[in-house]
Amino acid sequence: MKPVPYWLDTATPFSGAELGPVEGSVDVAVIGGGLTGLSAARALARGGASVAVLEKGKVVGEASGRNGGHVNNGTAHNFAALVESLGLDRARAIYHAFDEAVDTMERIASEEGIACDFRRSGKIKLAAKPEHYEKIARGFELLQREADPEARLVPREALRQEVGSNAFFGGILHPRSAQMHVGRFGAGLAEAATRRGAHIFEDAPVTTMRREAGGHRIVTARGTLRAKQVLLATGASKLGPMYFRRRLVPLGSYVIVTEPLGPDRIAAIMPTQRTATTTRIIGNYFRTTPDGRLVWGGRARFALPSQASDAKSGRVLEAQLRETFPQLGPVRVDYCWGGTIDATQDRLPRAGEQDGIFYATGYSGHGVQMSVHMGEAMAAVMGGRPEANPFRDLQWHPVPGHFGPPWFMPFVGLYYRVMDRIS
């Protein structure tokens, strides 16, 4: 079993990083070489700006390459709850921003000729309890009328057409959703950014940032750069001012990938081969790969990733997979990995400008499509178009009692487990 992401292990790595020192001046410094940063760099360079991307490790080596490969529309929330919280107009606008994010990924893959197995598979959200399906059904008319006319309910008696399991009680289908090979897309996006003129520096962690006359002074392990503008496009819970670290919670997310299952077993468990998610708070997400594997992910444990934590979480995920699809038998697990995602308290992304630093962050486990979309959006914002940011003016309060390290996560995990049992 390989302790590395399947997506990165099966993609040709990006090889166009700059070899020289980090020095000189640019219009924009992008901190973070994940999907947000690469998308922003591509758009900014395409618009004529001089751009440097500063990545502490390798491009798409963190959350951007360690996810489930879902490109889903729809938010993490029940649409009715989002309407109750934000009002109909704002809820609808945010919902449609996720639709547009899927379109953005498809467009960029086409424009840049990125061979990443992008496919409009659709997504099915599966009810883990009968009452969960009842809740989905109650809000369905509002969702279909106001935000997603293509969505449709899938009652339990029709569910076998979608998923070969007795573990679920119905679901809701979103045909606009997609899937892709995120490792290949990320490497292709980095190549596209360099073709447009961006300079990408790997192994260049930022140590300090300071505002000065005319812009910012950024010190890295490979030298010092001056930039008129800065975009923070990385895990801001670990980097940047305390403002971000108080508002973001780093969560561990874990994934396993099976051996190739063959067409018969794939047809038995996922005949439509959509992306799938479940309704539990500590739920699962899964899909197949073009070479016939099953990708199975989830929170598994409320511990931050490490080699030991990844292995323990992998065993939890494997048990969940076998319980959901017992017909697979003793299937071999070939990959197991963990990674950190940044979550906001309400699970909605945030983007804007704070103390002279532009940012896009807090994707809360729904970042594959939104990170790429927000990279383009923030490039437009930095070019003088604030209306391009779908999350502008969205209030962002600090997490009570959070001043850096997430000391409270074991208690949150316990609370979520209790809620999953009783609700």
C-alpha cells in the first residue's frame, strides 16, 4: 500500500519550475502553488502582469493533489438552510457560483488542452438515514425551483440503478457535477501558467512578509522578492496574519484507493460511475477512476495527518468501504493518504482583501472546482473588478476561543459523532 496520493503517483510531475534564486520585482506574488494559485497566475499573466508563484514544496502537492477528484456543483449545505441563513438572493448566487466553478474547470481544461479525464458524471448525494432522505425531499421543490432545475430525487426503490448498496435510503442527483484526474489537471495548469509567462518557484517557503512603500517585501528560503500585490492562495490557517488563523480550522481528510476492480465489479457497485457523497456529518465521498479503481474518502478521524494517523484512518475507511460494499470481498487497498483542508465555521469559502493582502481560502472540503474558479476571480478583483468575487461582503467572524492551534478538534469530533447517531 503506497502512502502517497494516487493522483500524484499516476501523473507526470510538473517540470517547469524556476531553478534560479527568488529575486527582483513583480506585479503580483502568488503564495501557494495549488489550484487557486496556479489558476490566478495563469489569469494574471494572461492579462499582462508579471507574476511569481512561491510554493513551499511542489505544485499541487498539498490539498489540491490530495483530494477525492470530485468537481461538484452544489454547496455543502442543504439549500433551504442556506436560504434561511443568507436569504434567497444571496443563497442562489452562491449556489450558482459553484455551478460556474465546474464550467470554469471544463473551459480551462479545453482551452489549455489538459488531458485530465474530465467527465460530466453527475453527483449523487446519498441519504444515510430515512430521515435524511425526508429532509432532502422537503427542500427539493425550493432547490429545483430557485437554484437547480436539473436536480432530481432518487427514491430508495430506484437507488440500485445508481449505487449497489443497501446502506442508503435514497438520494438527490445533480447532473452538472463532474470528475477528473486532479494530478494531471494540476500539472497541466502549472504548465499553462508558465506558457502564459508566470514564473513558478518550488521549494521556496515564505518566511516573512512586510508591507512597504509601493507594495510588499517577501522573504523566502531562496531569496527576497518585491511585489506590488500579493495573493495568499495557500493554507492560511498555517501562514499569514492571525486574522486568518483565527477564522480557519485545519481538518484532516483521508483517502484510500483500491486495486483495479474490473468492469463487472465496478458495474455492480457504481453502474453510473458518478461522484457520490453521503449525508452524515462525518460522512464519506467516493468515485471510480478511469483504470477501474474505487476512490473512497472521508474525515475518518479528527486527527491531523501524519504517517501513523493516515494508516489508522485508512483502516477506518477500509472498514466503512467493506460495510457499504460487502460484495467486493477482500479487495486490496493500493493507496492510502491524508491531507489537511482549511474549513470555515459555516463551510463557505472566503475571499477578499485584508490589510493589503488579497486572499481566497476556506474551501471546506469543496475546493477542487472552487479553487480554480476563485483563482480566476481574484485575478479579476486584483485587476479592479471587485464584483468578480462571489463571496464579497460575506461576514467572517473568528471561531470563538480559536487563537491558532485547534485545541478543540477532539471535542468537535465527539460532538459530530453524537450528532450523526441522533440526527
